[in-house]
Amino acid sequence: MKNSLLIFLLLTAPSHHLLTNENDTVQSDLLFLKIQELELELADLRNKLESQNYLINKLIKESMPEEDTTVAENELTMNSNLRFRGIEDTKSKEDVYRAAVESLEKQDFVRAFSLFKYFVESFTDDEKTPLSYFWLGEISLINDNNETSMTYFMELISLFPSHYRAPLAHKKIGDIYLKNNDTKMAKEKYNYVIREYPDNTASSLALQLLKNME
């Protein structure tokens, strides 16, 4: 009877070797998950640092004296008789933006770019300024001016991070990385959009691009 019980216990008890293997597997899985969490945290930090570095570099450049200074334009003539006269001129601000949008709709990208650029340099508006930055970035991207496009999209996400166009601007930056064959940074940016803006259309676009890259 004792021998039978001993045999039964030996057969039914988990072996030390199996327990050790299972424990090693669990430890490996936990380590893998921890590494993934750290990679996500690093990606998020890199995106935040990207915006902060852009603003810092911009401030440094603006604080440095320029060798060749030029007098900024105070007036812009349009349609032979319309002049825009200064930042506090509300009518001028509306006219400039409307003319920029109309040019964009007509696919007159040269004129649209000039007007949007004039707008961001001359006026301040919580809604129209970030949209102007977006279209400056988009027009530059259409013209394959990737560096200029990156600059304007960075202006948007750095100065107006809560604007509804910010998610798409992040996605566009991913597109620029992809055009420059930097697939690592492109994937990182697309994943950032998916994590941070899951309900935004930009997230669906980023997800589809990630699938295409597999």
C-alpha cells in the first residue's frame, strides 16, 4: 500500500524541471512585456522632445542677430485695389485668409502658399493660424519640399498641440519620414498617432500605412 501511494505521488507531482521551465517562461514573458512598455514610453518621450527641441531651436535662431536684415512688408496688394494693413486689422485678416482658401480650392498653390505664409507672419488667430500652418505644410509636401513641410507641421503641433488638425499633422510627419526612407521613425510616428488619437481619422490612416509596410 505504501509503495502504491509513493508511486502515485511521484507520477502526479509536477517535476522540478517542468516547474523551472514554466517559471523561466513566465519570467521571459514579463521581461518582454516590460521591454515593450519601455519602448512605448521612449517613443512618446521622443515625440515630446521632438516638439520641445523644435521650439528651443526656433527661439535660439530668433534671438540671434541676423547678418542681413530686411524690412518686413507692412502691406500686401491684391486685386489691384485691396491692401492689408497690420495685425489689428480684422477685415484684412479675414480677407487674406479667405483669399488663401480660395486659391487653395483653385489649386493655385503658389498664391495660396504666399497668402497662408503672410497670414501666419502677420496675424494671430486660434483657429485660422494652425490651419494656415497645416496648409503650408501640405502644399510644401505636394511640392516635395519635405524639409519645409516638416517645419510647418512641427509649428502646428508645437504651438497648437490640442488643435483638431494636430493628429493629422503628426501623421503627415510620419509620411515625410517614409518619403525619406526612414521607416523606423515613420512606424514610430504612426504608432504614436494610433495610441494618442485612437478615435481620429488620422489613426485609421496611420494603421493602414503600417499594415502596408508589413
